[in-house]
Amino acid sequence: MANVVVVGAQWGDEGKGKIVDWLSERADVIARFQGGHNAGHTLVIDGKVYKLHALPSGVVRGGKLSVIGNGVVLDPWHLIKEIETIRAQGVEITPENLMIAENTPLILPLHGELDRAREEAASAGTKIGTTGRGIGPCYEDKVGRRAIRVADLADKATLEARVDRALQHHNPLRKGLGIEEVDRAGLIDLLAEIAKEILPYAAPVWKVLNEKRKAGKRILFEGAQGSLLDIDFGTYPYVTSSNVIAGQAATGVGIGPGSIDYVLGIVKAYTTRVGEGPFPTELLDDDGERLGTRGHEFGTTTGRKRRCGWFDAALVRQTCAISGINGISLTKLDVLDGFETLKICVAYDLDGQRLDYLPTAADEQARCTPIYEEMPGWQESTEGARSWADLPANAIKYVKRVEELIECPVALLSTSPERDDTILVTDPFAD
Ligand code: GDP
Ligand code: IMO
Ligand code: MG
């Protein structure tokens, strides 16, 4: 297949970064199509750890083109710092191997300030638990037609007009929240300074990608977050502010939906979530603690402890359908080593009725209790396994049951954070 989309099929942190890095060997271009530096993707290559937020996870491999598409919201100051950090780790990043779409909206300091002020002002039960990076406010400005985009940095008069339009909206809003007005001249100076560093990477990404596609190059679309954080299909309002599902890959870079040949869903062998919101299989007991400790479940972006729970097959079946997932990469199987018994949620009980999907209404979601199936665990270690033959029989049974329940085959299996501790079943790029 020429072009593959990778999406998270749960609440994020499924191990997308590791798998995108692994798959990028087979790709020519790696493109981010939504989200921003709320993402945190950890790659481990020969023991060396790389933490990426705004940069595509393919950047670590040499000889690939990395692309930040228009569906992303970009904090230019963060990006330049991240580039410096990753460069200091020996990775080459130049305008030859990194392109930013000219129509990408910019996250400004005022977006982060608004995001954090709203979260602080929210009463218990209404907080979203955002990453505080200004993602939501920037997407609001995009659809409100008052965003400043990468291309606007090139012309002083346009930039000033855009700043005025944005401040017309933001200053009254800030007043209401008790934040001081934005210093117009200061913001324009800041933008003029950062423009020099960002503009060399700016490009008509839609055009470049369409040319690559016509030349038979392989494009790997890297999703951030997870389908249950999707603005439309996630557990609203406890979601992020973008579409994160596979359909977004096309609009997020400017390529036709027919150019997507394969959708790979990244699925953790159990469930985690950071931030607020419903989580039917959450474990608040020793099993939950054990998953968190063994899985090192702390956020890459905010350091927050991730909530942990059993695998929810009903939810993943749902997200596989919504993104048209052709195959999954099951990650962190090794974290389940040593459990006596494992539970999988197969459906929900809602007021005495069996439901095979999570309903949309918040009050119904809150009343859904998981219906579990139990499976025997395994005591052997699967950590670092690189072939099926290395897996204990009960681990294979668990994987097979997951496939049946989510109605989707396993294409890849991951057994440690290391790049090469990965078992290939079906190559998403194979014709
Ligand atoms: P992403 O946001 O989806 O890219 O995932 P994160 O990087 O935020 O979180 C996944 C974490 O699990 C990272 O620390 C990875 O290094 C780690 N990881 C990925 N795959 C595996 C695996 O198969 N086993 C274990 N134990 N850790 C893994
Ligand atoms: P990766 O790409 C996990 C969550 C936040 C919060 C909600 C809204 O690493 O999987 P936002 O700052 O986006 O407005 O926060 O979304 N969230 C993530 N959770 N992984 C992520 O990214 C996330 N990006 C945002 O915790 O609940
Ligand atoms: Mg993450």
C-alpha cells in the first residue's frame, strides 16, 4: 500500500510514536495532520530516548521528509525549542527534511493563557483537564476566522491586521477573566522575530504531497491523541479540540480521501486516560496501580499520572468502525505479564440492558457498567519478544480474543518501548 494512516484507537498514549518511528523505515514522507504539542510521543532507539511533541515521529530517521500539515495548530516558539532539543540529540532537522504548511494556524501565548485561565476558573466537575498548551483556544480562532497562520508571518501589514482582528476578540474575553490586555506592539515584535526562524520551513504542503503521491512515494500520516478524544466522536466535552480520526488525515494536509490505502489503529493491551471524563473500565484498586507502575503511565507532555483500567473491547470496536481501521498495532502486551486473571470489557450494562457500544448522552455513559469476560493471565515474560514463538500460549489466546471482539486483525505487536521489540504480522505498506 502506498499511503498509511496511523491513529490512536483509545484515549491517546497508545504507543503511536514508537510505531510511527518503526513504520517510517518503509515511508518517504511522515505527516502530522492534527493536534499540536499537546501530543507527547516517546521513542526508544538502542536505549536512547526521544520525546517528541510537535515534530513528526519520523524525523529521527534520516532521509525522510517530515511534514506539519494545516490540520495541526503550531506553537512556533515551542517548535523551535523542540527542534533545538532534538538536534542536540544528533538528529538533523533542516528545511530540506521538515516542511510546515503555510495555512497552519499559530498558537500564540494568549491561547495558552486563556486555556489555563479557563481551567483554573472551572469548578470541580467542569474542568476538562487540558494540557494547558492553548490547543482549544487556537482551534476556536481557526474556525472563528481570526487565527494568524504561518503565511501571515511573511508580510508586516497583513500580520498587523491579523493581530488586530484576533485582539478584538481576545481583549474583551481576557477582561472578563481578569487577565490583562495583550500588549499589541509586543506581540507583533515577538511574531516578527519568530517569523525569521519559522518561514524557512513554510511550504505549500498540499502541492508537495500531491507531487510525492504522483511520483509513487509512500506517505505515512501520523495521528496524535486517540479516537475517544475526537471532537465529534469522543467523550464530549472531555475531548481535545480537533478531529483525530482517520478521515482527518486527508483534510489535515490537503490530499484526497481516495489516496488513503490503509488505516492502522494503535491499541494498548489495556486502557489509559489522562485528564477528566468518563472511563468505564477504570481501576481504582491494586490492579490499576500495577498497570500504571509496570506501564510507567505518566504523561509525556504534562507528567500527570495516567488513569488505568482493563481493556475495553466495546470501545475499540467502536473506534475501529469510526476510523475504518484495517488492522491494529497492539502495544504494551508485556505490561500484562504476571497477572493471575485478565478482564476484558465486551459490552455495557445500561439500566439492565446489554449495549455493545458506548452511548453518546453523558448521563447514559455515566450509568454504563462494564460487562467483563475473564481470561487466564500468564506468568512468563513477554518483554522484548520478537516473534509469536516467544509468546506464552495464554498471551496468544488474549491477543486472538482481542481480535475477535474488536472485529479487526492484529498487524503489529509491540512488547517493549524499544524500536525493534516489535512483531510484524501484516505489513501495512505491503501491496
Ligand atoms: P503515544 O502518545 O501514543 O506516542 O504514546 P506515549 O509515547 O505517550 O506513551 C506510550 C509509552 O509506552 C511510551 O513511554 C513508550 O516508550 C512506551 N511503549 C510503547 N510501546 C510499548 C510496549 O510495547 N511495551 C512497553 N512496556 N512500553 C511501550
Ligand atoms: P498523544 O498524542 C493523551 C487530553 C488531555 C485532556 C484533553 C484535552 O500523546 O496521545 P487539550 O490540551 O488537547 O485541549 O486537552 O485531551 N489529551 C491527551 N491525552 N494523549 C494525548 O496525546 C493527548 N492530547 C490531549 O489530557 O484530557
Ligand atoms: Mg502520548
